[in-house]
Amino acid sequence: MSGAIILWLVGLFILYFLIRTAVKDGINMSIVGQLIEKKYNSKEDEKPFIKNDLDD
């Protein structure tokens, strides 16, 4: 029983990252996303907090 719950949680976790990446890339590659990026110059060059923390 607990093995099935763990498999469900792992599957949902992977699915979350898959959907998050697809939506983020879809928005960034769309015409509207490119227009906003040009207008506000909002390129994501900053590393997430966890990567900055691990580098130090």
C-alpha cells in the first residue's frame, strides 16, 4: 500500500516538472512572450536561489 503511494507521489512530481517546463517554454517561445521579453528586457539570467547557495 505505501509503495503505491510513493509511486503516485513520484509520478505526480515528475508530471509537475514536465508540465511546468512545457508551459514555461511555450510562453517564452510564443510571439507574445518574445514581445514582452523585448519590451521589458526580462531575460532570466539569474540562477535560482538553490543553485547560488550550492555554488558558494
